[in-house]
Amino acid sequence: MGKVFDAFKHLLVEDDEDKKEEKDKQEQKSDDKIIEKKPEPIAVKPTITEVGGIDKETEALRSKLVQSAMANAGDYVKFYDMVESLQSMIPDERTCYKAAFTAVSKISPMTIQGLLTSLEGCVKALDGEIATFQETIQERQTDIDGLRRQIQEKNNQIVKLQNEIKELLSKIDEETRKNDQVGANFDRAIKSAKYNFESMITKVNSYLGGDKNDGTT
């Protein structure tokens, strides 16, 4: 970031050198031989770095962050506003910056160092936004990790319940087999017991005449 500021400072302070070079060119200029080529107009906003392909939501957030960072950047805000007002009339970026700085300096005490300090304040403000955002993300990540732990606990409970269900099903099968066996045994026993008495009735009727006498001859 320091290199960017140094380059920006150099851009402003080299104004005197440019004027001297322009004067030398004017002295050497020949009306019939030299034709100076003017730079093509380039309209570039001074504060926003172009980012290709961002959606409207991201652009809105970026704009909000820039405005928030500029909230306490008095010198830069004045300079920025002046650039915004001049860039339609002075499309060359370098010339526009110089003109804006000169204009603001005449109506408000401003130095290059003060402007750079103001810009550094914007960067620090954005660093603060980064720190706050990271804290928020960390809090959300903590919540996400908590939900994952809950899922794992539920899965453990599910496994435990599935094992308990298997044990219960096994007991059901075992008890069912016991019931079937007991039922079969009882069925055979009851049939045998009834047969014992029923056969005895048949024998008594057969052997003793079946006339239901009192047993005397």
C-alpha cells in the first residue's frame, strides 16, 4: 500500500517538472514540423478499483464499505468530491487529480501528506471491517460446529437405539419361539389329558354295561 501512496504523491509533486518540460517543448516547437498528439480521454473514477463480473449485491456491499471507510476521511472526501466534479471536464486522470488537489488546496488547508494520511485512515478502517467480519464468521463457524456436534450426538443416539431395537427384536423372536413351544406342549398335554378321561368314559360304558346302574347285580 505504501508504494501506491508514494506513486500517488509523486504524481502530484511532479507538476512543476511537467510545466518545465512543457515550456522547453514550446521553445523547440516548429509550427510546420511538430504536431503534438493529445491523449485520448479516459474517464476513470479515482476511488474505486474496477472488479470485473461482480453481481449487484457485491457491488452494493463494496460501495457501502467504501462510504463507511470515507466517513472520517475529511481531506480525502474533499479531494474525492472535487475529482468527481472535474473528471467530466478533465477526462485525463493525472491532470484531473492535479487540478482537484490545487482547487481544494485553495479553499481548504490540505497537504499531500495530509491527503495520504487520510487515505491510510480509509485503509485502516477497512482493516477494521475485515477484523469484524472475521469475528462474525468465526462466531457463525462456531455455531455450525455446534450443529455438527449435535448431528453427531444424534447419530450416536440413533446407533444406540438401533442396537437396542436389534436386542428387543431378538428378545421378541426368542419369546415368540418359547411361546410357540409352550403352546405346542400345552396343546399336546391337554389333548392327552382329555383323551385319558374320554377313553376312560368309553371303557366304563363298554365294560360296565353303559346302563348307568348302581353297580349291583
